[in-house]
Amino acid sequence: MKRCTTLVLALLMMFALFAGCKKESSGEPGENSSGSGDKKPLIGLSLPSEGQSIYVLTGEAVRGIFPDCDVQVASCDDNVTTQITQINNFVLLGAKMIIVTPTEIEALSDAIMAAYDAGVKIVINGSAGDSSLLQNKFNTCTVSDEYLIGSYVGLVAKNWAETHLDVNGDWETVFMISQLNDDTVARSNGMQSVLNEYLTNKDGEYTDAMGNVVVDSARVANPGYSKLIADHFKGAVIEQDMSQSNYTTVSNAITSYPKARLFICYNSLASTEGGQYIVDNYANELENFGFFSAGVMGQEPDYLVGSVSDTDGTKSVFRAACEFGGGDVAGAVADLSYRVFYGEEGKDYARETPQGIGLWWGVDSGWSGDGTSYLAKKDIINGVTIETFDAVAELKNAVIYWDSKNGFNETAKLEAPSLGGLPPLDGPPPEGIDGPVTAGAYTYEETTPFDFVVMWTLTLKDDGSYTLLEGNSQMGDTEYTGDSWTDNGNGSVGLSPLKGGKPMAEFFGSDLTSVWIINGDGTTVPAG
């Protein structure tokens, strides 16, 4: 790895790094002094831009988690050539680690591999594309199923449109897409899957529910398909230009398509900045507009509240979004980078680190059925191409962040209000054995919606702790542990929060607690 040996060379390299890029450092005094024995290790963060809140937050999170390092943040303004120069110059400056959010991963592959060969640790924040192109010359890569994210954006739009928009109305659907790279195209194709009667993948091939490509005769009905949206789509597809104000983009879209009322968008800037154009110019018919997108970070929840409340939040037409990165993309990237930077030499920190996704949805008082409006969030496994999703039923299990009776409550996990006269999701748990529950092993056989069996084994230990073994025939066995179990006195036990991960099953609370019915034949059933 080359190092700067003179002040002149150091200045030349710094100048080259700045050329064509915006750059910030950690701001510590003396951090770039040449030849100092206590010089801080350099970490380079290469971003497509700093015009989006997620990239600003990523820079802040990385600087915050590395107080003893010189963190230099550089923006290439979505220019691939500039980003290549950025990576090369970080290497010349002696960076110990480079965190890169790629503009186009294929175009960056040679620069990334050269940096890795020079001894620099590499964290890729985004898809590795065809990872064989990189020859495993990176330490870790965060990934998310971009097509799935897009599919959920379309799915929540379907549920809202079919509840709120007139089937015979004279309105149109607009897709605001991005074709910047393979990931953006995959998400954009996922958004447009709401028009497909059958499940497809990002390349338009028919698939089964698990994403496996199938022949036409074996194609599967798409639960995200909306005939209503398809019937009101007249070909309006607009590129969401990240360098342009989304206020302007939506203004231009309405000018071109004056009947546009449903907007399904690549990212949430269209729903916040762009949606503001609707608020400013169509104040008397906001109920007829709906914006749906991906993202959810920064102030987006405030806009979601504002779409269902007349008094709280920022007034908007932003109805729902599919988030990615488990809710804190910036923090997740910083944490992963920290583990790679200070981790054991040669240890595999997972070539691909899947990011969780979830749905945020604003429910208006008219739809809730009891005069309450609220904002809810539902976590979704980042796996299959698409899952059947009953928005009303699923939201009854969601975490409520705001409601019109109590205001914001970001820490409490509250029960959602009753929706439209539907029966309550959970009644009193049925009674199990007659008498006290004793330590021992109890089994439960779960048949999943995808027709394979998961065999659960709950072992209640004499010391008050427990283990829960998930015997998954498709994905392998996973054992979880817990600190305590409690006999509820009615033949059921309450389990403290699981440790060791978050199961796919729906019978765990958002805090990973659960209740199990203990039967007299050595079996158990989850009360949820």
C-alpha cells in the first residue's frame, strides 16, 4: 500500500481526491498532519451524493462510530468516473478501510479489487451485482431484495387504491422509476409488478412463491396484482431524476398527465418533496391523491402522519412506504463497518448481509371504523418474491407510532384499534393442561404457507430458562434461547424475549416474547 512520504505528495493526493467531489472530514484538529506518530487511521466513505438524507445520515453514523479515526466523506455526484478516482485516491492516501455505496458496481469492480489487493478493507453498501466479477475481493456487502421492496410499494398502493379510489373514476396511475443501475431497475420493475396478473421476477420471468423460475403453465397468481390500477394505467412512466427537485418532477408529471392521482415512486423524496406540490396546488382534493414509495428515514414518518391527520405531522399525500435496512440503514452500515474494521484478520464477516424490510402505513379514521387515525409499521422477511399481504389484518399486529388519541409514542408497542368491525385478532388463549406446567420438552408442528413443515421443540429447563429449536426443512435448524419462562396458571407458559435471532413465524410479539399452550400429550401450540 502506497503512503505519502512528503507534505508535497500528501497535498497533491488531497487535491486529487477533492477534484470533482464534495468531501468532508471528521473535523478533528491535526488529523491530516503528515509524518505524525499519532496520525489517525484513515477511513474513506465514498457516496453517490450528499443530496439525499440517507447519505448524510450515513456519513454522520460512520463518523460517530469511529471517533479515533480520520473519516473522510466524499460525494461523486452520481458520476462513475469520479467515484473510481475517489476509490483510487483513498488507496494512495493510505486508507485502512473504504466504505463505498456504488453508483454502478460493475464499473467500479476493478478499482475495488485493486484497493482490496492493496490491503484495504472493503465494505460495499448496496448490491455486489455479479459478485464473481469482484472475485470475492471485498470484506462484506449489504444487500436487500430490491425487487421485493418494489413489489411491496406496489402492494400497499393496491390496498389503498382499492379502498379509496373510484373504480369508475377518471384518474390515472403514474410510475416514477429510476434506471440508474441494476438495483434501481430491479426496484422499479418490482413497483410495476402491481400490473402483472402472475408472479414474476426482476427479469420478467414467471416464478413460484419462493422466487423459482417456472414455465408458463405453472405460473402463480400474483397477490399484488391490481386490476383497478392496471385499468387506470395509461403508460405514464417517468424517470425520477435524483439531481432534480422532486417538487419540479411531480409538477411536470401533473402537467403531462393532468388526471394523475396515484403515484408509485422509486424513493420517498417523490412522496415528500413531490407530494408537497400536490398539497400546495390541490388543497381541496387531497383525499383523491396517493403517493407510495420506498425509503422511510429522516422525516418521512412525519409526512405519513400528516396524510391521515389534520393537526399532527406535515400535511401530505404520502400514504405508505416500504422501508429497507431494518429501519436504520445508516446505523447498520456503520455497525457492520466497525465489526469489519476491528474484527479478526481473515474472518469472513459474511459476503452478503441481508437487510430487513418493512411496511409503514397511515390508516385514516374513516377506514379504521372507530374514529381513530394511526401510523403503523409491520416488519416483513426479506426473502420470497412476494407474500400474500392483507393490509388490514397485518396492521392489527403492527407497532403503533402515532395515533390521533395519544399522539406520538415511538417506544410503546400498542394494540391497533379495531378495524371496520372485524373480529379481534387474539382472544383469550385456550387452556392447556389442568395443573402446573413442568420442565420438559414439548413439540409443535407448523405447516407454513409454502407447504413445508417447521418442527418446533420448546424445552423448559429446571433453572427457569428455556431453549426453542426451529427445525426448518428448507432453511436448516436454528436454536434460540431465553432467560425465563412463566407458568400462567391456565396450562400456558409465557416466554421471555428470544435470543439468537428473529424467527420468520408470526406468533412472536414485536419484542420477541410469546405464549405457548402446553398439552397433555407432550405437544404445545403457540397462543398467538
